[in-house]
Amino acid sequence: MKSTLISKENNEAKFKMEFSPEEFEDAVIKVYQKEKDKFEIDGFRKGKAPRSLIEKRYGEGIFFEDAVNNLFSLNYPLALDELDVDAIDYPRTEFSQIKKGDGFDITITVTVYPEFTVTDYKGVEIEKVPAEVTDEDLEREMKALAERNSRMVEVDRPAQDGDMVLIDYAGFVGDEQFEGGTAERQPLKLGSGTFIPGFEEQLIGAVKDEERDVKVTFPEQYHAEDLAGKEAVFKCKVHEIKEQEMPELDDDFAKDVSEFDTLEELKASKKEELEKSKAAQAENSMKNSVIEKVFEANEIDVPDVMVQSEIDSMIREFDQQLRAQGMDIQSYFQYLGQDPNEFREQLKDDAFKRTKTRMLVSKIADQEDFEVGEEEVKAELENMAKMYGLEADKLAEMIGAENIGAISGDIKIRKAIDFMYDNAVIK
């Protein structure tokens, strides 16, 4: 096979792959050897008919299509490598006339990765993000810890904002009870905003065993179209009222929730955790600022095919998140009455920014000649395996050797981000 570059401009490469008569004939013979068992010719056992008779019966081009496809599949990657063409989309092909005994050629046009150079990524000026832990931060953390270890206790008083009530309810529009508006012994935290606006407030002041009508108006954009904008009445009965009982913040509390003997030791530990967390958050925020500055300083041509591919990836991620919650993306579209094409359009700006950012950072890694060793990939696999509770070898097997390169690419990107941050001017 002979490959010849015709042109390479405007993010497109055009080249020709030429195959000799001998190469074509050899490919046809291989297809015949593989496919001959499928043909039955009178006077011959199945799989024993000569190629000439099969071609006479079914046409001389019976094996041409598979032969051409095989030659293309085998040689296309070789041509890309030989001509240094970094294709990022499916190729468009034009075939010359294909005849028995002749060679043929394929003219290929394909979108390629843009050629560009990143500038202004060293010495980027950014603002320092403070990472100090205040007394208020520590107080909020201790309060949250107390809330996580609180308990709900039943009370004999009217319901207040923040209480947990256990209710039965049945919803009516006019005199007709509507589907999906009924529940028994349903827990509801007053003030949580879980129910329709105005519902929870009307239960404040209710007492145990009280029956109370709650009048609401469904939002105009409510997911059930037959209820949207309509007035409704929920007939409710209160079974229980519970309030949150907070534990006392003392040494006994510290012993119950941690390995420490005193509250001061627990506070010191929590403060250290907060300091580490805030420092990491501040560093990530400053790294993002550096990336944003480099993004704004460099105009590059981002092929739409890469943006569309990123949108596909974002939709797959969103679909996986929905499935983890018992829904899929098609049901989501139906639920909201949203058009999938409009949804793609909404993602376009974010997908463009993600794609351009990744292109810039990857190029910086190349410009700085960052390398990733086997030990680094191994360490990354071990860290990932810990997150998933797997053995590193098992995870590597699940990922597949062909995808290990993506891990190496992620490490290079982190190195490039760290490099930009280390070389930034922090004011």
C-alpha cells in the first residue's frame, strides 16, 4: 500500500491510499478462503467449489466488498501513522473503479486535531485564596457533628417549624381525589420545602391526632400537567410530632463519637481536618484561576466534532447519575417535556469550555515534554483500586490494556496544571 498526503489545512487532512493489483488479488483470495463454506455449487461438496465457479454464479465482484473493507481496516491506521495525521472523526472516502486484475485507490478526507501553540501559561498572576479556619468554621463543624448524632423524640405539644411529623394525607381537586396524592404515615420535616409550597406551613400548630385541611395551589410548571396551576385540598391527619434532641457538647460526647477522651481534643482534631480541607480547596481554587487565565489568553480552533463528542460524554454521565436514582434520561425528558436536541444545545457552551481547556492543558504537557513512568501509572491504579475496594491488578484487567493510556494522559494533565500553578505569581 502506498499512502500520499494531498493536503492538510483548516483542520482537515486529505490523502490517498493506493493498492496494487497483487495486494487486491491477495485480499480477494483471503476473503474467498474465509467465505467459501457459505456457497453451494452443484457437483461440489460445500466449501470445495472453486473461486472461478462461485464468481461465475454470483458475479466476479462477489468478494470485492469484503476485500476492500479488509484492506481499508488494516491499512488506514498505518497510513495515519505514516503521514502523521491525527484523525479525530470518522473518515469520508472516495473509491476509484474496482475491477478484477486491477489495483485501486481510496481518497480519504478526515477532520484532524488542530495544530497550535499555547502561550502565556508561565507567570500567570492570580489572587491568593485565604485558607484560615475561623472560630465560626469550627463552631459550624461541631454543630453539624452534633446534628449527625442527634435523635428525634416524640413531644406532646403543637407542631413547630423544624419538627418531624408523621401524617396521612389525601389530595382532592374539587370533589375528586387525584392519583398520586395519597399516603399513609408519611414522615415530613416542617420547613424542609419537600412538599408543595404552602403545604408545610399550614401544619405548624397542629397537635397529635388532629385532622386538618391543607389548601395549596400547584405550581404552573408542575410535572403532572393535569394538576399544574390548580387549587387543591389535602385532608391530613397528624399521628406523631417529633423534635430533634441535640446531644450536649462535652467530654462524654467526644468519647461517644470519636477516639478522643475530651471535647478539646476532638475540637483540635476537627480543626486540623478543616485546615487541611480548606488548604486543598484554596489550592484547587487558585489552580482553576490559573487555568481560566490561560483559557482567556489563548484563542484556538476547537473542532465542532470534539465539542459534540464531549456533549455525548456529558449526556452519558448524566444518564448514569439518573439510573443510580432509578430513572433514565429518556424518562427524564418525558417527565420535563424537554426536547433532547434542546438539551444538547444547552450543554454546548460548557462542552466547548471543557474541550478547549483539555486541549490547552494537554498541549502544555506536550510543550514541556512531561513523561509518565510505569511506576506512576501503577501508583495511580492502586489509588483508584482503593477507592473502589478492588485489587489493583483486578482493576487494571477491568480497565483493559487499551485504556491504560488514558490514565497516563490524566497524570500528564495533572502535571501540566501543577506546573502552571507552581510557576504562577500569587498576589
